[in-house]
Amino acid sequence: MAAVILIGTQWGDEGKGKITDFLAEKADMVVRYQGGNNAGHTVVINKETYKLHLIPSGIFYPEKVCVIGNGLVIDPKVLIEELEYLKDKGVSTDNLRVSGNAHVIMPYHRILDVLEEEYKGDQKIGTTKRGIGPAYKDKASRTGIRVLDFLDKDELAAKLQYNLKEKNLLITKVYGQEALSYEAVLQECLEYAERIRPYVGDSSLEINHFLSDGKKVLFEGAQGTLLDLDHGTYPYVTSSNPVAGGACIGAGVGPTRINKVVGVVKAYTTRVGEGPFPTELTCQTGELIREKGGEYGTTTGRPRRCGWLDAVITRYAVRISGISDFAFTKLDVLTGMDTLKICTAYRYKGEVLHDFPQSLKVLSECEAIYEEMPGWQEDLTEISEYSQLPEQAKNYIHRLEELTGVPVTMLAVGPGRNQTITRGNIF
């Protein structure tokens, strides 16, 4: 048995899709355990770029079983579009599984997400407006519709009728918009249900069977540590738990099943949406990183805010998720910079903070304390061995290891499958 959790250590967008695709080659099953289509994964195979939002990146290996776990909220329309997208690309989805216990994003969730975000004005969170938050809200209030309910016509009709009474009151009386038609929504949902029915089953049972049979399972999280509902920069967070602990709940496995936790660290830091960002670069350097790194949202196309690597954040991610290994991505983007900076601590009202603060107010007033390191000019994208890296690049990697106590065992020097350097085995 080998069970590995892959998480993001920053605000998401660390390159988890590429690392998932790379590790999936050695795995027997790939499981996505939380979030929804507010996340995007980009994978480059033979110079062709693929963009996914719900289906795990392991789908590009036809012999691997890919699971959308119970911890997700699933927009059936988006799932069907993604299935068609892969079919058009010649990618088989026969080995896809969808948990019957996952919750469904309904049409009213998408509408309410937009209306609620607009209503907040200056207090907006910066959501993707995909209905993720409202769907998780209904899940917590026990009025959500699970995939199993969605496939049962009578159950769906009864739950939809009940829910739509409340949702239409909000839509019409609070936000002044036109009510949704029960008949139209029901018919739309019934059509979606038949399309996804062949993929639905008890995914927790199958995952545990795989582990009991000694097979290798990779658990893939969306977003990143600082977007975690409990441990992130609340309220500027997502609606689920991307940290390692979320994998057990979102996939239906016990913590004693897990062997390793791999944290994906981008060679610099980015975030999308509102909220404090101590190492943010609002200057030409930040623009340069954004353009060289292609830092635009896979799901929304929004430009990402860019900044220097923050070791305070990565140490925090190590603590929260028990990270055993790092996968370091986009090192090639930093080529050509004379000087690089790593944030080693924060300064708050004259006090030096080495640990990430709980208070968002404190974080917003923190100033990054930097350590400068010489950069390198060599192109890294054709390098296949760690020993071939420039000494300055090795020093940059080694300093992250010193500051966090975690080894970098995987290193990405480009977006392609073959642009990954390994320094040890994950599986």
C-alpha cells in the first residue's frame, strides 16, 4: 500500500496539475478530494496544453482509475462539458468514478454566488462566482442535494421543490431578480443526471479496496493551504479544506492509510482575489514574473498577484499538513534575474514574527523581511539532472530546504512532463 497526498502550500496555482500528472504515471488511482470547478489544472503533454477543472489530471493515463471524491461540489453541466472536451481530444474517461455522496452545484447556487458577491461591494471575497460557496453552505445546513439524490427523480423533485421556495425568496425579495422556474430547473437537472449516471458509485469503498490490495493511490487537492476554510487567510478563502487532513474526509479513508504528504511550492508566490499578501510585488518585477510565468487563472483568466517566495507561508503549510516532501515548480521563470529574494520572517510593529500569524489584521500590517540571493542567467528548461543546475539555483533550493526542514524531491523546470527533475522516490 502507498498513499500520497498532494497539496498546494501557498494560495493555490502552484502547478499541482503538472505534478499530479507526473506522479500519476506511478499511481494506480488518482483521487480529487475537495473543491469544485473553481480550481483549474493545466497539463502539457507532447507540447499540447490541456485544462481541467473537475476531473483529476491522472485521466491522461487511460489505465489509471480517477475519482471525484465525496468532498467535492460538482456542477453537472461543467462535468459534462469536461467529459466532452476530453472525448474531443481523444482521451478516454472510461475509468472515471464519481462519488454518490458528493454534492451538486445547482443553477440557483451559481446565481446566488454572483448576487451575494455583488451585494458585498467593498467587502467582496473575490470568488470565481461558480456557485461553490453557496453549494457548500447548503451542504453544511443539510439542505444540499447529493449526486445520489440527483440521480433519483422523485428525490430530486422533492428536494428541488423545497429548496427553490427559499432560494427564489432570496433571489426576488432580497436581490430583486426574476425567480427561477421549478419545471425548467428540474428538466435541466434530469437531462444532466442521465449523462453522469454511468460514472457514479461508492468511491470510498473502491479507494479502500485499492489500498487494501497494496495499490498506489494519489490524493489530489485543489487550491492551496492559505485558501483553506479553517487554516487560511479567512475570510479570503475557499469553502473547503485543501490541507492534507481534508483528503481523509473528502475521499473517505482513515488517516492511518496515508504514507506521505507532498507540498507543491512555486519558486515565487502568487494569489488571486482579495486579501493581504506580504511579499506582493506591485512593480515591474511583479509584471515580469506574471508574464514569464503565464500567471493568469485557468478558470477565470484573472491576472494573478505575484511576489517573492515566502518561507513563512511554506513553514506554516509544513506544520498544518505534516509535509514530508516538496515539489518545487516554475524555477525556470526566475532565470535572468540578477537578484532573488526570499521572505524569511515578518516584521509587525517592530516585532519579528517567524511564524504565520492567525490574525488577518496582523497579517495585513506585516512587512516582509527578505534575504537576498544571487540569481542565474542559464536556461533551465532542457536540464534533466539536478547536478546540471547552476550553483545559484541549487543554493536557492537548498535555502528553502533549510528554512522549512523539508527536502525538495521533485523539481519542475518547465510545463512539460519531461521537464521534471527527481531527487528521490515519492511512491
